Amino acid sequence: AVRAVRAVRAVRAVRAVRAVRAVRAVRAVRAVRAVRAVRAVRTVRAVRTVWTGAFRPPGRRTLSFVEQTPTPIRVLLADDQALLRSAFKVLVDSEPDMEVVGEASDGAQAYELARRHRPDVVLMDIRMPGTDGLAATRTISADPELAGVRVVMLTTFEVDEYVVQALRAGASGFLGKGAEPEELLNAIRIAAAGDALLSPAATKGLIATFLAQGGGAGPAAGPVAGGPHAERLATLTGREREVLVHVAGGMSNDEIGVRLEVSPLTVKTHVNRAMAKLGARDRAQLVVIAYESGLVRPRAE
């Protein structure tokens, strides 16, 4: 009986060992397949080729492979100082994902080049002789054919009384000329993606200070009856209004998602819907609308 029990235990132990080995083998095979799949995806993403055929006059068909690369961000520089334009051009052209398509020395030339080259982002100096950056930004924003152009205003000082005017004119944000090179490049990428350069604390304070000049400071309140954008604000859902308030506070989609306990993708959906209903070009315009309408009011210090 003892021998039988031992034999049964031995058989069970052998079976258990075999089962463990089988599981490990299956896991190893799956791991190898996963690695191969990842490598295959990376290879496809790294080199995407398009098979094209072209017939030559003699009738011979020439086959060629054309590598597809991401379209670089097209940047237009507008500054009356040639030295600064040259420095910006060297910096922008040094990045593989962006390129300078034109340079303007005043606002009128900036608008002309914007219509000609259709840039993704315009780095616009506020103060320029002749047509200044504010007037050029208004003209660009009012042109339906340039709806996809984002304007980033360049200022000499971080706090500038013209910044809010620039946002109202249609700028996607602003950046001080004393910013680090990496900040400038990130600003271009952010603007090209349709986001606003409104997250820094200095910008929040700036918007709160200058937009408050049109009304008394105080805690957040409902929109002013009969005020600007009142009819369009009435079309927003409760969640969209809530998201708009947080956007006006300079919060990112991730930060809003944490606050509202939803995913950043859901927040982005609400932001896009609010932009469509309010006729805003980007997040910067949402902020301006939120303050001008009275939906958000600067907090009293």
C-alpha cells in the first residue's frame, strides 16, 4: 500500500513537472511571437513604402519605392530684427520635424507670406514697424483660408499689456523672447497640435489681471446675461461648461481628467465640442471667451 501511494505521488509529481514545463514553453513561444510582432510593427512604421509604377514612352515600366516620412511643421517667422530671424531660422531648421518656409519683417508681409505658404505656425513679434503683429494676427485669424494657421506671439517681456489683445485677436499663445531654445521648439509643437500656450502660472495671472479690467474681480460665477457669447454658452452641456472652466484655469487635459475622474481622451472630446459650439479656433480662444462672458472670473487676491 505504501509503495502504491508513493508510486501515485511520483506519477503526480512527474505530471506536475511536465505541466509546468508546458506552461513555460507556451509562455516562451508567446513572448517570442510578441517580440517579433513588435519588431514587425516598428519596421513597418520606420519604413513605409508605396509601390508606384510609371510608364516611360518606350513602354518600359519603372518600379520605384518612395519612402513616406512625417510632414514637418511649417513655420513662418515674422520679426523686424534680421538677427533674431536668422537665429530662429537656424534653431527651427535644426529640428527634423519642422522647417522655416518664410521670413517677414512686418505684419503685412507676414500675412502675404502666410497666404502664399500656408504655414502651420507663425512666430509673430508684437511690435513691428508699419503693420504690427496684432493687426497681422487679426487679419490672419479673420481669413477663412488660413483657419489652420496658428499664431504664437513673441514678446520682449513675460508680462505685456498687449498679450491679451493678441489672444483676442486670435493668437494661440505667447512666448517671451528670453525663453530657452527648447521652450521655443516645444511652443511650436504645442501650437501646431492645436493646443494653447496658457499653462504657465505667469500666463494665468496675466489673463486674470487684464481680462478683469472689464469687470469686477471675484470668485467664479455664471455667465453674464446678455453678455458676449451668452447664446453660444447656453448650448454647452453641464460637463462641457465644467471642462471650460478648468481650461480657463490653464489646466491640461491630463490635469482636468484627474480632477473630474475621467480619461484625458474624454476631456479632449469635451474641449473639441466646446470649441465647435463657441466658434473658438483653439484653447486660447476658449480661455478668452470664458473670461469675457463672465463664466469665469479672476479670484480676488
